[in-house]
Amino acid sequence: MSAAVAAAAAAANASRCNSGRSTIDNRMGNLHAAVSPPQLTVTPPLSRYESQKRRDWNTFGQYLKNHRPPLNLSRCSGAHVLEFLRYLDQFGKTKVHNQTCPFFGHPQPPAPCPCPLRQAWGSLDALIGRLRAAFEENGGQPETNPFGARAVRLYLREVRDSQAKARGIAYEKKKRKKLPEKDSQSMMGQLHLQSTSNDGTSPFSENLGSSDGSSRGSLFPLSVLN
């Protein structure tokens, strides 16, 4: 009888120990969950170009809000873009000599002069490129893009030519170096062999021959306002 009582007592003690351990484990688990910091989703930083494009887009949006009367983006035209570019001239840092200035056409003036400061042509050209891309990224249609209007292109060309004469600087487009004919044919042959599939068709040649031009990319200059 005493052995049975002792066994029952031992079983009861074991049950209490297991229960106590389970309670401690639960408390430790709850404490760990409370102390552990929440997991945060880290977004990759924007590139310099994307950051500048976002700032330019926000600046233009603020300009439209401050316009009198205020303008909606849907009603913005090339004329409003030209107003915006002329408005930016007051923040320019590039000296543009007048025709009456003795340093007109001098690339390195030996003395200061009272000629006005303007935005450099390269800065304006890069700005229009970023805004043109941002307009379409924010739901705008390419055919209604005010930053691609003919008046804007003509204005940029006029600014380029006038600043080139006033500053004595020639703006020249960088030309790609042409490969010799033999090297060009050899490279095309290697590309054809690499891109030809098992059935003898060449997806590389199909992309070159597409009529919709979907494989062509658009290039925008990457400079900042001065």
C-alpha cells in the first residue's frame, strides 16, 4: 500500500514539474516576442538620376500650383514649359555676355562684367529630358507630352546657339567610333551564331527587323541644373 502511495506521489510531483516547465517556456516565448524588434522592409535607394528626376518633377508641380491662375497638368502646354524655363534663369550661374560686352565670344574673360547669369544650355536640355520621362511615367501620353513640343525643342536650340556665340564655346555632339568593315562583319557573324536557335531561326535578326520599333530605347542626357 505504501509503495502505491509513493508511486502516486512521485507521479504528481512529475506532473507539477512538467506543468511548471511548460509555464516557464510559454512566458519566455512571450517575452522574446515582445522584445524582438519588428522586421522592417528595406527599399533600395534611388539612383542619382531617379532622385534628380523626382525633385525636378516636384519642382515643376509646385510651379504649376503657384502659377496665376493655377494650372493643371492636363492643360499644360509647350508655352507653359517655356515660361518655366525662363523662370529658372533667375537661379542660373552661367555668365552669358551681351553683344555689346567687350568679352562677347571670349571663352575666358580676363575681368568681370555686368552681363546676366543664365541657366546653361546643357542643364536645361538635361532637365527637359528628365521631365519628359517623368511626365510619361506619371500617366501622361507621349503624343500630349508638353516637354516634347516643337516649341521647346526650338527654344533649346536657340539657347544653345546663342550661348555658344556669347561664351565662345562650341557645342558638339559626341560621335560614335565606327568599327572597320572587317571587324564589323566578324562581330555580326558571331552575334548571329550565338543568337541562332536550334531550328535555324535568328531572334536577333527578328528584333532588328521589327517594324514597330519596340526594341529601341530612349536616351536622355544626365546633367544637373547649375
